[in-house]
Amino acid sequence: MNGLFVWAWMFLFGYLVWANGFMFLISWRGYWQESIETLAQPHELPPFANLIRLRDKPVALSIVQERLVG
């Protein structure tokens, strides 16, 4: 392990952050919006929803499927 090792990991981490940010920036639907909705969805359902399998709105499995559906 030398000094270059730390810089290499910093570069890889920085590239990962940049690439993900760029992907979210150019998306049509908005990946940040999709991520927030996915995290907020379980909190919107009432406690008994799991017992009767109630869903108040459909959630796509992926962005690709969502774009194919419309």
C-alpha cells in the first residue's frame, strides 16, 4: 500500500458519485423522484394493508418497465 493507493480509491469513489449524479440528471422520469417515492411508499400504507394485500397505487419494478408501459 502506497500513497497512490489512497488517490486511486478517491478517484474511483469520485467517479462513482459523478456517474450516478449524471445518470440522475439526464433521466426523463427522474431517478431521484423514483427513489424518494419508493422509500415513501411503505409509509403511506395503513398497517392493515399487508393483511389484505392493499396497494393504493401501482409501483413499477424498474425504470425500464415503467418506460415500456407508458
